[in-house]
Amino acid sequence: MTTSTGTTFPAALGRLDSIPRTRLFAGKMPVESMPILTEHCAGARLFVKRDDCTGLAFGGNKTRQLEFYLGEACAQRADTILITGAVQSNFVRMAAAGARRLGMECHIQQEERVATESPHYRQSGNVLVSKLLGATLHSYPDGEDETGADRQLTQISAQLRAAGKIPYIIPLAPGHPPLGALGYVVAAHELLGQFDEMRLNVGEIIVGSGSGATHAGLLFGFRALGSAIAVTGVCVRRDAELQRARISATCEGIAALLEIESRVSNDDIFLVDEFLAPGYGVPNPATLDAIVLGAQTEGLMLDPVYTGKAFAAMIARAGSASKNTAMMFVHTGGSPALFAYQDVLQQRLEGLNAH
Ligand SMILES: Cc1ncc(COP(=O)(O)O)c(C=O)c1O
């Protein structure tokens, strides 16, 4: 595993080449067409970027983000990664897998973001995978206190340091350099190359917007590279107004890391929050139906927390768009959570089959 990129990015991406990065997957993730879903929606031509195939214990968008966090951890010669996430966080599961690939330990702090006592939610899906990877689990009783969660992780890190370890913290709260978002600046560059090769003119990209690293990285990358592709973020964590401020701050953070000007203006940040309710980590009927539709048209495995909501938004937008436009969904992974939410999914399937 190396900590250099081996890639030369265009000068428009500033000092991206010189920021430590550890490659965690090879090659480019495919862009595929979705002909059956396109016919079903009877609107825009639909495509999917398969970032669910990035490897690393079931894959997902966080692999790209981890390339930069773990790159920095390697540069600091760290031997232990510390990270916070919801009980069913995909990020912590992939961080634990990435740490193993680099010969490191991983400490996961689970926040209480979703009020459920479901044994599947607490023990299956991402939790089971993280345990398989041998991560040490801690808990934080709040789900809306990112700074407090970071503080507790810093205390655990101090204990590890006192015991002779070299810890590296992946922070949760905003205000830290958004290293993870650089993974999606790289993805924007990769996508523009693929669109060129495929002679594909994509008008809109749909992506889940949680921490906002994926959304901000793509938007920043496209604009820096001179592309005007619309990027629509689908809120999965907080409403559009709060999320807009977060995306804007993350773009500024990316600009500072790359030492270039941000070309993202506030009115360029598109967000939809119709599929967020009833809240983070709680799927609504449209989300569950989108998961079923993705599976039964294109064989895609979406998830109830992130990609199901984003896919539901794409279906709604595709139906009212012209047949001459192409829309691309970024599949950001999350499939292990299907098993954590199996009760609600089974109920919905039974309801659909009864009609
Ligand atoms: C499967 C999946 N999709 C989308 C997201 C949202 O990505 P971001 O946090 O970069 O906004 C996450 C975040 O955890 C995720 O796990």
C-alpha cells in the first residue's frame, strides 16, 4: 500500500497531487446505463456511477474519502484509527476495513442517532461487519452533539497514546480540513474522463448529502475543472437550509486545502429535502419503494438511510424531465444496512405483494 497517488491531476485542481493519499481500490468505478428503470420512469435517460463497488468490506463512497484520511494517518505513522458514526454507519465499517488493510487497529464510537431498540439495528448489518473486522466499540449517548463526540474521542485517543499507540482521529464536527471531500474532487475528474470516453452528456447528477463531503467534493471538482453539470444533493441528515451552509463551508475548506479559489457560489448548491422525513435513519414509504424498484429493475442494492432516499428523489425528478436529458445517480453504497432494517423492508414487501 503506497501513500502517493501515482496520478497527475490537472493544475486546475491545485495541490491535490501533493496531498497524502493511500489507494484503497484500483481503476475507475463503472458508469452504467439503467435502461429498464429509464423505461419505467418515462423521462430522462438514467445512468448510475457504481461507487458501491469500491471494495473495502462491501464498498461505498467512504472508500474514496478514506483514501485521504488514511493517507494522512500513514504519513503520521499512525497505528490506530478512531472514528465516530451512527450505530449503522457505513463510514465506520469501511474505516475498520481500511485500517485492517493497512495493518492498523480501529476504535469506533457509536452515536445514538436513531431511536430504536431493534436487535437487527443494534447487532446486524454494519455492526456485525465492524465486529468481524475486530474493531473496538465505544458509545456516545447523543446523536446531535458532534463536538461532544469528537471531544470524547480525543479522550480515548489520549488514553491510547499513553499506552504507547499512535492514534489518528477522523473528526465528525465541521471546522476541520475536509480531507474526505478530496476523494470526490478526484471522482469528479474521473467522471469527466468517463463522460468524454462514453460521449455522454450528463445534465444532472443526483447524490445523497449527509456530512456533505461527497456532494461538496463533486460540485467543487466539476466547477474547478470547468464543468457546469448540475449536482443535486438529496438531504438525508438535515434540512436543505442547514445543509446548504454546510456544503458552502466544505467547499471553502476544499479551496483552502488545494490552495485555489472556490468557483462554487451559494445559488449553485441544489438540495432537495422532501425525502428526509421522518428523519435521519428512518425510511419513509417512498424510500422503501425506491429500494424495491432499484432491485427489481436494475438489480441494484440500495439502502434505507442514504441511497434509498436519494434514489427516490431521482425517480421523482426523472419522471418530470425531458427524454433528451441524461441524469446520473451516484450509488454511494450502504448495502449492509439492508439487514439492519430487515423488519421494515419485509413489512413493505408483504404490503406490496398483497396488492
Ligand atoms: C451509503 C452512503 N451514502 C451516502 C452518504 C452521504 O455521504 P456524505 O457523508 O459524504 O454526505 C453516506 C454517509 O455516511 C453513506 O454511508
